[in-house]
Amino acid sequence: MTKIHATGSAFSYGRSYLIRLVFNIPTGEADDNGTDAGAQAECISEKQLSTIVDFINEYGIDEPKFLEFLGVAIKKRNCVIDLSSKFGAQEKDVFPLLYAACSAGLNVRGVAFHVGSQCKTPDSYLPALRAVRRIFDRASSESFTFDTLDIGGGLPISYRSPLPGVSEFCDVLSQGLEKLFPENLRIIAEPGRSISGDAMTLVVRVIGRSLRKNIPWYYIDDGVYGAFSGRLFDKCDYRLIPERSGPLTPCVVAGPSCDATDIVSTDQMLPRLEIGDLLLVPGMGAYTSVSATSFNGFPPPQILVTSDQWDSEQ
Ligand SMILES: Cc1ncc(COP(=O)(O)O)c(C=O)c1O
């Protein structure tokens, strides 16, 4: 964390409940312009704002280190997890919130959005940038000074089907930012999955087999209550790679717990597996063991770090 901080990056606690309370409000359906429309306006009360100010004072967060953003809701476009369904102000609520923040003594330095996690198409960022441009324009005409834009996360990794890589997303983003935000602006990004997702591969072992309705079922030693929790929480569809080769057949791969929901895959073709076989599951470095449980007595998987570089830096 110290090293990351030294590069000029920062850690966001913008999703912590206090800060979220100020800048994000429940929203309704988004319109075609990129931001939400149609839901009830729900402004933050002065009491809530003063709670935030007390929080800032209590923790001694001084202005240069503390960037306050107004989170805006962005219409879901080709992403798997819609992060604007729960948080983010609608465009029509932005200015009442800004004025409320201002009268509570908060210095809003810019706007933050998140296009949604596991965003599949770089172009999905463009309507969001256009919506934010409108907000910046009105802000400057109403004498608010914004110096920062937080473009959130959303960059995907490829699970079972190939998706555009980080550089393709960055190309579209840089062009969009250059065209729409020629002013001298600090741009912050908060990529999550695209940084850590491919850093981990899960190794699971086949611990049981059965034939049900003529389909082979393989029971493995981790499931949706463990590292495959991303299947439930994050709608992730992980690729299973067998160590063994052979004719491929349809099969079901299930986790070890007693729960019938504990199914890892129903539509992947695998060779006939034997008990004790290993399967590799790439892309397990984000939204996996962090939400794993020990349900039914199966502990989350152990994490092993294999990089020499990591070892030498410990
Ligand atoms: C505020 C915020 N920023 C960034 C991220 C990271 O998103 P992603 O993993 O899609 O890049 C999240 C994920 O939930 C988030 O809530």
C-alpha cells in the first residue's frame, strides 16, 4: 500500500457508508443519455451532511488529501454488474446535492462514476463521459470548481470468452477524455478486477463422481460457498481446465456442500474425470475468496504465492 501510495495513487473509502450517504442516493431506471431518470429525488438531509463533516474533523482528514466527489448513476451498458442500481445520483439531482454539500461546508472536487463491473465494450464509457461533461459544463456556469474526474472501474478480464484488453479500453477512454475534457483535469481510475483478476488460478480436485439422468456429475473440493462465490455474487462464469485430455462430453461440476445450489458449471464439456484429478480455474483473483464462507465445514481455499519477485520483496 505504501508503494502504491508513493506512485501518487490513493485509496478510496468513497464507498464507505458515511461518504456514500452524502453523494449517492437510490436511483431508478436510467435514460438513454447515460444517467438515471424517473426515480424520486431524495436529497441528503443537513443532519446527514453534518455527520460527514464531524467524521472528517474527527479523523483529521485535511482538504488536500480528502477528495470529495459526487457519484452519478450511469446507465448499465454491456456490463455484468450494475453498480448504479444502488448508488449514484440522477443527473437531475446533482445540483441540489451540490448546493446542499456546499452549504454544509464540503468542497466537492469533481464527479465519480462507475460504468458497471466486468464491462464488455470500451464504448460503454462514452455515454458516461458525455453525461459527466454536461454536469461539468453546468457546474462551471454555476461557479463550482471541479478539478478531478473519477472514471471508476469496470475493466473486464476474459473468463470463458475473450473480451477487449486493458489497452483497448484505455485507447477509447483516452480519446474520449481528450475530446470531451480538454481542460487540465486530474483523472482518477479505480480498476479492481482487471488488476487482480488474472493474478490467481484456483486448483480444485475431483472428490466424487456420479451419473445422474445419464449425465456425469463431478464433485470438487470447492464450490459456490468457497472461491466460486463469485458465481453467485458476481455472476461469474469460470472456465474449468482439466489436466487430463480425452473425448469431451457434457457434464455437471458441483461443489462439495450439501446444498443443491452449490453447482459450479452445467455447460462445460470435459473429458471423463477420475477421482483425484485436478482442474485449473483461471481468473480467480477478484471477487472470489473475499466472499467465501466455511459453510458446511469446508474452509475457503488456501492462498499460495508463487512469484519470486513477491518473495524477495517481503
Ligand atoms: C467504487 C468502486 N470502485 C471500483 C470498483 C472496482 O470495480 P471493477 O472491479 O469492476 O474494476 C468497485 C467495485 O465494486 C467499486 O464499487
